[in-house]
Amino acid sequence: MADRDEPPYYYRLERQRFACIAYTVTGVFLFLAILQWYLFHIVDETNKYFTKNYWIGIVFFMLSLLLILLFIFFEDLRFFTPVNWIITFLIFECVVVGVTTLIVRHYQYHFMVSFLVWAVVLVIFLIFGSFLPHDLTLDIVVLVIVGIVSLIGGMYFLMLYIVANVPYSFFVYRAFFVFSVLLFIMYHAQIINGGRFAEIRDHDYLLAALILFFDFLLMYIFTFQLAPKWTDDCDENKNKTNIFVVDKIVQKGILPNRLAMASNDTMDL
């Protein structure tokens, strides 16, 4: 009786192949994104260009949102090769160029370390969602309600940060928002892997990869709150939040000093 409830072997094989392609393309997106952002940041010409012409990033990012909407609502664009690959690449590059406006203004070590941290978080919760016994695809209404409640709570603390500059209120807002994103990452893992009530179609691996990349971006983009800002001169809590900036830790010599102490202890032994 249990064998009848299990998906056919061919179905499982197809879903595994589909999931492998979707996750691989997502991994390629992440690698290409950090590579391009790193180059844009360290090359003086591109850094100065995007710093001065911030509007270029705005135009490309808005274009990426328009393209992803077209990609979602017009199915022919997703299944006609090579048009689907071309549009996917355009969406990805528009996002990369759009975020570059923020990247060039950020601390070099911090945006790279933050990228690694949130990429690991994405992988961990994809694994959680894949092995979670409960079928989240049955609870999409609950997920939406939780997302709305998180948004309301987060917006309250965001207003506290903007209006009253309450210490650490932005991090509370960030926690509310990231919590809802993590729930949807697990939901997306289940619709990609299949075997649940709802699932994404077998040939929609490019859309699945873009969804996961946007999931990552929703978490990663909060790192720019710690970047140098025009409000820093009047922010009385700047020194409190600077302790989270990787570059500040490196500049103060905290890490080098600890490494030197560890090295001396080893030599004494």
C-alpha cells in the first residue's frame, strides 16, 4: 500500500534532474554576481562611474523587475529556447548592474563576507525546506498572513529607525523581514523538489533559479544599511552599529592582533 503512495521512479528522476539544474543555475548566478560586484568595486573607473551616475543602477534595477514580471506572466518566454536563456541572462545582469550602485559605496570586506554569509543561509534553509516533513505548499495562505504580519511589525521598527533613530531598530526590522523570506525559501525548495501538493513545472528551471536568486537578494540587500551614508554625520548611534562592519574590525587591528597573539602562543609552546 505504501508503494502505491510513492511517486513513480520516472517522476522522481525527472524532479531530481529539474532540481539539480535549478540549483546549479542559482549557484552560477551567485558566483557571477559576486565576481562582477568585486570587479566593479576594485576597478577605480567603474567604481567612480557608478558612484557618480547612480541613476544607471536605478534604471537597470527597475528594468529587471519589469522583465521578471513579463517572464512570469508570458509562459512562451520561459519555454522557447534560446529566448528563455537570453531573457534570464538579461534579468540577471540588470539586477547585477542595479545593485552595483550600492556595491561601489559599500565597504569592500563587508559586502563580500555578507555575501558569503547569506549564501550559506540560503543553502541551509533550502536543505531545511527539502527535508521538512510538513508540506508548506498546503499552507500558502498561512505563509502570506505570516509575511503580512512580519511586514507590519518590520515597518513599525523601520519608522522608529527613520523618525526617532532608535538604536538597533533597523536590525529588528531586518529580522522581521528575513524571517518571512526564510519561510518562503523553504516553500520554494519544496515546490522545486516536488512530491508535495504544489510544485513548479519540470521545464521552469530558469524561473526557479531566478526566484532563488531574488530570495538571496532580499536577504543580502539589507547589508547596505551598514555602508557609508549621507546621514552618518548626524547619526548618534553610528559608533554602536559600526561594531558589525567587518572592515572596521580589520582596520582597528582586532583580527591581526588576535592572530599575532595566537602565533606567539604557538611559538612559546
